[in-house]
Amino acid sequence: MERARKSYAAKLLLASLLAVGSGPAAVASANSAVVGGNSVAAITQQQASNTPKRLSPRLQRQLNQQPQALQRVLINCNDAQALATTITAAGYEATAISSKLVTARIAKAYAERLTAMPGVNYMQSPRQAVTAMSTARPLAGVDRIHAGEGFDTPYTGRGVIVGVIDQGFEYKHLAFLDDAGKSRVRAIWNRLAGEEPMTDIPASGDRVGDIGHATFVTNVAAGSRIAENDFYGVAPEAEIIMVPSTLKEDEVLEDVQFISSFAEKEQKPWVINMSFGTQMGAHDGQSYFDQALNDVLKAAPGRQIIAATGNDNATPIHVRHTFKAGQETVRLLVLPVVYKGTKVSIWANHADSLSHLTLRPYYVDENNVKDERDEAHWAERVTEEIAPYNRKQGFNIELSATDVTDLHTLLALELTGHEGETFDAWIESNGGSFSTIEGADYLPGDNHYCVSEMGASTKEAIAVGSYVSTPYYTSLGSDTPTDWGIGEAGGMSTYSNGGPMADGTLKPDVAAPGGVINSAFAKTGNEWSTSFNTITASVRRGIRTYYYGASYGTSFATPFVTGIVALWLQANPNLTSEQIKSILQQTARHDAFTGDDPWHYRWGYGKVDAYEGLREALRLADETGITATRNATEPISISREGGRWRVLFGSNESQVAVSIYSLDGTLLSQNHYGSQQRGSELLLSMPTERGTYVVTISTERARLTRKLFIAK
């Protein structure tokens, strides 16, 4: 505690001693960062000498750089609705996200006025997420979802709203039309085009250029059944809301509120898909974003958020280190992505509102020759703060694409701390990696604690990893399958991020098929224009041709679970987010790949099991007195697992008859069963010879006929 009370001048003196090479004994307490011989604390204090404590350093810098421009902000306060009303009355945009969080667009002068208002606690600039498939684009993987395997039930998502926040929607793709050619999209909010929410669907897509990500994602979750192929979604009769988004933190919160409000007015359950994320943050589930989403999910039953863990597992984007021997200095080497810029997030693990780390950034070339810049250079690229939401010290380093001129120039980060103090560092997804130079003492990177922020890190939400349904795809017009090399069929996808969270929270929650998957391609996306070989099917309607193709990623495992949760919410619309998480944990499958551990840092609680989860949702509905499934089309469903066909009953039946026919209409068998209770099941006794058979299940309440294929 004593060293935390040292004056700023003393810390700067010690930092200067470190800059000229003094040893550890001479530098007993350097608690502020060092930049090119000067401390980051000194620089941030110089650039924001009048900074109110209620502004984050990064936001203050942005306000100083563009004082007249409207800046996007997150505001933590005591009364969000009252503050939003005040800001709106002043002529600015503001939205109350939860009881304590407001998003707004304000200029510097008004931001400074807000800091003096009672009840305003802290303001910060929002983070930027990226789609979880951006590493694979324009590449794609292949395979297809056979919606009839494992979750082909009469629970089709009818009466449930599936919201997708993403980029690259082809609004009128065949995948989102019903049999009469009418759109199943209930609403669109295209803020990228400056549009207000609408229910009349425009003919164009969301005009995001070469991105088609959202079209693929939405079809996996809720795409329509098309006679010409099997690439329909898990909840093919759900109601769809599309929200093209910049994926900035504040906007995503507003997008969630829009979908939730729409569903609430119609008294319908909802599930939102978030196939995006960021590595910028403390990975402890305590950000204002996480707190706000937790509040939304706990506010009422019938709502859940499903988020992607990310696709960085093959890249060393994380370092964790605990300092030893009194005081220790360690170094990290960042290999930037020149054409995109690079972001690094560093967090001390001590939640005590004290500074524990000293940071000294500089550049090096491939021969480890230093290139140290002046204070002004690093002041524009490095920010330090003690975050009020978790009381931890954090650094953000942001390099633009022009900061690094070629791949021979690297970023070095020198960190000093005291014995027993721990820090974590992450590089932004698809933004570089931690590297080494031969003969230099840089800490090696790893891929632990990398479940994405902004969705998957939210504790009430579901974080989804990807396993390989098949590594192969076959292009349209080809008979030769291609192996994409994403892992062994049934095994964890090589790219899927692992957990847990940095604070020990067990994430991911579950694994789902994420590669190779066949789904809808947007003609505006580069999946269609530059990767034509990954197109696996085309369907013509009138003068229009629609395309389906192959891809992989946690982006597509996520909507698989989104669709499954929509089925469960149809069966039991009163499920809480806590119950949905519990169902996933209790019913997840384990096999030779997952092992028997209850939770694994990459599998989560196992592989999602739609059928067993549906049974549990029905059982919970009975416990709570719900007597009718929401918008159920039939009270009977059929599922296949491991070569066995099972019949699940969604209502109580007094008599059941099962008839099996060959395709030419010959009756092969007929069996009569006694009464069946809601949630019970029967195993079908199917023929052993390969072929297609017609199964008819008759009860006093319903009649169900399905074609079933026996492979062997």
C-alpha cells in the first residue's frame, strides 16, 4: 500500500531512472508507464490536465482531437432514463440501455457539462467488434446442415423472434421467403444507411460492400426450407429481425434494445445472434456492456443472447505473466498486420484501483534494433486508466495501418511489475500476434483466456465454440470433395477459441457444428464474387438465381445454437436465460472427442443436443404449469441420433400407432402403443436395409408422416 501512495513526481523520477538503464534495485517503485524515456502517466496527464475523473482517457483524447464532432459514448449513471431524457432535451441522441447505462452522441462541450451533473459516474468511448468469420473470408469451408438430423421436429421456431445483429444482409434472398414468396423478415433497422426501423423490406441488401456474413449467419439460424436443397435453418419458421450494424459497442446495445422492445410489444420470446467480438478488454465479464446485457436478459423470461467465442485459436494472441524476484521487467513483441493496424489490451489482475504495471513501448526491426519515438507519438497511441467497473489498471495501444511501414518493423512492449503481480495481454482479433526474435528474451504468446469480449464474455449469454461436422465440401458442378483442413470430423475446430475467462468464469458454454457448413450466399458478398468455387448449390426462381455455399467459423456454430434455442422457446416461451444455460449444461453430449470432463476449456459443457434439450424444455414447461406449446404445428417430433430414430411427444396421447412403408406404398410394419406422456419418447424399429422409408405416426390428436433414410 505504501508504494501506491507515492507522489506523481516520485513515480516520474523512478520512471526516468528506468529509462536510462538503472537496475531493479535502484527502481523500487515505478508504478506508472514509461514511454520513450517518459511515463504514459506523464503524457496522459499533460494531454488532459483538466480531465474530469469521470471521462476515460481514450474518450478525452478523442474529444480533444475533434471538439466539435459528435462522439459516441457509454455513460454509467444512477438513473439512465432520466439522464437520457436530459440529453435528448439538449438536442443530442441518447438511449437508456439499462437502469444505469446510457448510450449517446455528444460533443466535447456537452460532455464536460455532463461530468458536472449529479448522478453521472463515468463516460467512455465504445469498443469496436469484428465479425468472427473475418479470418476465413473470402475463404470458406464446406459441408451442409441436414436440418432433419438431430433437430427435425415440429418445433420450427414459429412464434419466436430471431434477431441477427451483423453485416451483409441480402434481404430478399430465397432463404428468407416463405412458400408464397412473402418475406419472413418482420423488421429491419439499417443504421448503416441512416435509415429508421422499417417493416417494408427494401429490395437491396444493407450495402456493406463485399460483406455477406449476415446472410450466411441468418440462414443457419432461421433460413426457409427450400425444395431444391437441404440447406435450411434450424428454426425455419421463426420470425426474423435483421439489424445491419457497425458493431460498435454502443450501437450493439441499442440494437439489442430495439429487438427486445419489438418482441415485447408482440408478447413473443426472442433470441439474438451475435457472431462477432473483440479481444480488447479485461475478459472478466464486468464491463458496462456485459452488465447492461446481463440486466436485459434477467429482466424477463423468454429471452437469450448467443455469441461466438472467436476464431483465433491457431494464433498466439494472449500472454499471461506473474512477476517474480522482487521487481521484474519482461518484454512482449507484437507482429502487426500492416494493412489493418493493430490493437493491444493489457490488464493487471488486481482489482484494487491501484497502478501495478509500468509500460514502455518502442519499435524494433527484425534484428531487434530499437526505434524509440517521442512523447507526442506515444501519447496518440497509448492510453492508461483505472477502470471504475472492475477497479483494474488497463492499457490500450492502438497502431494505425500507417504506423508500421513494413513487416520488418515490430512493436515491443516492456512491462515492469513487482513479485506476485499478474497481467494479461491480448492482441485484437485478426490484428497480429505475439512473436519472438531469435536470441531475444520476449515472452511467448499462447491462445488461452481468449473467449471474445462483447457478447461471449457476458455471463448470462451463451458462448459458443465450433466443432467439425465434416471437413469436406464439394463445389457446384464438381464430384470431388475438398478438405479444408479445419480438423478431424467430430473434433474441435482448429480455429475455435478456448477459455476460461480471465477471472475464472467457465466459458465457452457449449460447442456446435461450425464447419464445414452450407448456407445462403449474398450476391453482394465476396463469398460469391471472389470465391465462386465455394458455391455448392443454386436455386432459380423466375428470373432470379439464389446461391448457397460453404464456410466455417464460430460465426456459424453460433446461429446453430440460436436456432436451437428458438425451438426451445417455442416449446416453452417462459424459459429464463438461466434455465436455457442450465439446459445446455445438463443435456450437452459427450463422446470420444469431448471426454468425460463436465467442462473443458474448448468444448465447454459438451456438444449441443437439440433433442434432449427440447425434452428438458418440455419437462420444465410441465413443472411451471404450461399446458400448450407456443404455436406448435404438431404435438409429435422425430429425431435421429447414432443411427436410432426417436419419437418425442409434445402432448399427452392415449393411443399411438406407428406404420412403416416402402416408397412404393407397401406396408412393412405396424405397431400399436399405449398412452404416452408429454416429454416421453419411443424408439422406432426401422428396417436394416439401406433405403428411404415412409413413417406414419397416428394419435387421437395428430398424424405425422416423414420420409426417413437408412444409410446402412
